[in-house]
Amino acid sequence: MKVLAVGTGTAVPAEGRSQSCFMFEKDGRKILVDVGMGTLLRLNQLNVDVAEIEAVLLTHNHLDHNGDLLGILKARWLSGVGEKLQIFGPKGTRYHVESLLESYPYLRNKLRFEIQEDLKEFEIAGFEVKSIPTFHSIKSNAYLVDEVLISGDTKPFRELFEIECDLLIHELSLPFGYETQDHTTPESLKKQLEFTKIERIVLTHLYPQTLEVKNEILSFLSDVGSEIRIANDGDVLVV
Ligand SMILES: [Zn+2]
Ligand SMILES: [Zn+2]
């Protein structure tokens, strides 16, 4: 399995970072977790044809995680892709996409997709997927895709860090000193790291003020047992 960091950015621009998207590939089959704005352009830069994507797993319906969904569907329509894009997301995903189509009626009956909401376990494109509800300002899921766990937006919580897997891709939105129940800070992350046996952790979704102190963050986290690094767009995290 290959995991590619397509976009490691947030809702606020930072140099070289497109909004959230990770691609999982196995035996030539590809799925995306989140499709924030910039995904369509980034996939093209990374030589990934949107026609080849079988499914999109949405962690939640915030714009920096789903903003390119209609763009991807439209590109597939105009490229003559016959297969339906399989979309998985938390409860409310179908309503969200339907609402967008109310605003773009010309796309209705053109875009080819199927939505499944709130599935706890499913198989798609040869991947075994489990969804785990997270703590964010709206309904959100983390996904365990085979042996790789991806948090989406959340505060860090023990149940997630106790899952056995090869790699955890976790958000780190905010820098030191923030009190938040919706996102992760270096302090809240470090507290949960004592419960984990996951050896490799890759951090993503750092807001610009967090990126500014990334070296301080990495040294603050350097005494935990896991290997920790910060993802950049285009990184291959698992070969
Ligand atoms: Zn969010
Ligand atoms: Zn976000």
C-alpha cells in the first residue's frame, strides 16, 4: 500500500500547502481521504488522474476537507468517466451534497456518485476501513484504512491512540497555549502519546501560526517513544 500526502494545509493559506487530502493506493486502486480546496490541481501535479479515484472518504464536511468534491465530480463527468464515485462520510453528508446541487442545478443528473453515511466498517477498492467518531465542532470521523489511521480534525483522545496500526496521520492545528476541544495542540497531543504503541506518527493540518513554531514543537515531542514528523504536500508516507 502507498499513502501519498496530497494536501497538508488548512483553511488558511500556507506556502506550498493545499488543503486536506491523502491518497491511499493498493494494487493500482486509489481512494482519497478528504478533498479540500486545491485537491484537483494537486492531483494533476502529482500525475494522478481523477478518473482513477474509486472513492472519497470525508472525515467531515468543513470546506477545507470537502471543498473540491464537486470539482472532482465535474471533472470526471467532463472526462466521460462512467463509474460512480463512492462517497463515504458522517451523517449529514448526503444532505450537504444535495444542498450544493440545489445551488448548481445544471450538475444534477450529470455527476455520477453514490453516498454512504455513517458506516462503522466497510470495504472499498480492496481496503478494509473502520470509522471512529472524533471530537470536533461538527460530526467527524477518523478512518483506519488497513493499517493506517488518519484523524481528520479532532482533539486528541485516548481511544484513537490505543488503536494498533502502522502509522497515525494526526492533525496538529494549533500551537502552544491554546485551550480547545475541537483541535489538537502540542500539549494535548503529548498527553495522549503516552497511551500509544504506534511507532510512526505524521502530523498534518498545521495552521500558519503552528508552522511558525514547528521546530519547537518537534523538540517538545522528541522525548516520546514514537517517531514523529510533519508531512509536506507530495510526501510518500508509506511505500
Ligand atoms: Zn474541521
Ligand atoms: Zn480542517
